[in-house]
Amino acid sequence: MFDVFEKRESAVRSYCRKYPVVFEKAKNAEIFSVDGKRYIDFLAVAGSVNYGHNNSYIKKAVLDYLSEDNIINALDMYTQAKEDFLRTFEELVLIPKNLDYRIMCCGATGTNAVEAALKLSRKNKKRTNVIAFSGAFHGMSLGSLAATTDVTSREGASVPLNNVTFVPYCGSKFDSVAYLEEILNDDHSGIDKPAAIILETVQAEGGINVATVQWLKDIRRICTEHDIVMIVDDIQVGNGRTGTFFSFERAGIVPDMVILSKSISGLGLPMSLVLIKPELDIFRPAEHNGTFRGNQLAFVGCKAGLEFFKNSKMETVVAEKEKIIRKYIEKEILPLDSRLVHRGIGLIHGIDLSGINPKLAIEGVHKAFDKNVILEVAGRHDGTLKIMPPLTIEENVLVEGLEILKSVISELVSEK
């Protein structure tokens, strides 16, 4: 069954090694293999199908667009699909939230938008250094990889990764706010003043580390006081994942730039955006471009996704399902072993097994897959099991998946 993949596909492939079946169909939070076996999706394609696989409302909009000879790719030319997307984003997101951003359509993947945000910050401030945080994941191209911390990803660059200074993230034993204030105010700190501070309000790949509201407010204040661009990478934890459309809303802050990708296209189509305060929008024409920044199907999907988010009252939906996950983990899973640690917000949660043995997490992924649940690992030494289902997952399917997760963790801790 796998002979053509083994023969022709690059060795760089990874997810298929954890989930060694051939998938064929998917609907909402369930994926089906070619032999009809059903799997519960607690991965949501790395957060790119927040509104579920083949969301009927969004898919209809895309199919309707495809049913006629509408343009599919148009670089950055004006199109009806792009106009509709921009107007909808303005009406449903920016105006209600009192935000004023220019929208930059970038290349197809999130890392391209990270590159654009870093370039634009450096261009604005005429500085090269950037501050990022331990536990960060911002992408796999060289600029974004320089701001990413895990050893395996960085080793893949095979060149020096420069112009980034790392600071411990919120929740570490180190006071990162005090340290930032110290180095920025000390003309002998030896650290170049940065153009930008880039952060995730919840570090997903870093182990589901949730920044506090106060910490986020402090970073916003520091950026303002020192004329530093504040970039929030909302690629994985935006689009409602933490309970609000943007993950930073709970802190009442306004970043200078916001990066969106993954679920922003609604249907899992390639799309990435940078939201930019107007005064920072100083790129010359074509100074950052890409052939597929004019993916019209993504514009159509994004418009429909924003409508679905509003019409489905998705923030209320996430809040209710968060209660289910949190209660289940606290009542059913954490009592299995006192060394288990839970972190999470909205519909992104992690069970950290590092206190027992971090190697148990990847073993848990395999055990869960054998029981028809798709999970991923995250964090230091890949020691955290990550729970990230589509926001639209049915409550009974969510509980079914959590029960399987409980059985897996029970087996892991009993073996140790």
C-alpha cells in the first residue's frame, strides 16, 4: 500500500509516519481511511481546519465559485473575490473590534507572512535585531526559523540563524519582563535594540504555554515605550482557537502587526495574511510578493469562514466546549497520576507527561492512533500530548475522544 510513498516521496515526510494509513474522506472532526476506518481528529490538520473538515457552508461558497469560469489565481490584481473578502473582513472583524489594519496578502503559508512581518519591522525601524521567546515556533524558512527555538528545526537550516535574541517566555522561573526592561534601558547591555518583539500569546508547538494577561500587557507597554514593533503570531491560535477570533483580545491589547494563516481560509486552503497598522505599511510595490498571494478560492473561503464564525456564534461554542474539556481533564485524567500537568485555553490543551517521562507522549500518540484518535506531541522533548480538535466538533465525539485519551494515559502511567 505504501510502496509509491516509500519509493517517490521525500524522506522529509513526518505526519504519515505517525499515522500510517491512507486517508480518503473527512467530515467535521472525523477522518476516514480508504478501508473505511473512522478516526477522531484531535489535530485539526495542525489547526488549519478550525471550522471542521469540509464545512458545508464554506464548501458551498467555494464550489459555487468554481462552478463558473471565475478567475482562480490573479497575483495581486483586483478581483471581485478579493474585494468581497476585504469588505467582509472589515465589516465582521475590524470594525466591530475597533481595529485599524491594512491587510497584506502574502504567499501561501504562514512562514511567508512571518518573513513579511519581520522584513517590514526591520524596514520601519532600521534595526536588524528581533526579540523572540524560548519555546517559540514561527516557521521553517530561514527568517522565521531564526525566531524558532527547537533544536531539530534549527539544525535543518544548515546555516547560521542570526539577528534574533531569545528571552524566556511567560511562566518560566525567569522574569522576562524585568529582563527586557533591563536590557532595553541599559546602554551597556550588549544587546542591540530590536526592531520587533514577536510572540505567540499561546505557544502551541512550545507545549501549550498560555501567557498571562498581565504579561501580554507588559510586552505591549514595553514595545510602546521603546518604539518596538509588537508582532503577534496568530497562525495556530487565532481564528477562534482560544475563544475569541484573535488570541490577544483577552488582554485588551492591540499589536502593531498580526499574522494569520492556517484556518483563515476557512476550508484549509493555502492562505496567509499580515495585518499592519497603516503607518507601518511602507513596503514599496512588489517588495514582498509571491505568485499565490492571489488565491481566489482562499478569498472566497475566508469570506464564508468569517460569516460562519459570526452566524454560528463560535465564541460561545468554544466557551462551552472548553468547559467540557477542562472538566474532563481535571476530573478524569489528572487523577490518574499526580505528575501529570495540564495547560490550555479555549480548544487547545496539553497534557504534559514530562514529570513521568517525556518519551511517553509519542508513545501515547501511537497508542491513541491504534484506538482511532489522531493526536500530536508538543513542547520540550516532545513531552506534551496536544489536544486541538476542530472548534465545530460534536460534543459526543469530543467526549468519545477524551475517553480514549484517558484510556491511553491510564495505560502509559500504569506501565511506569
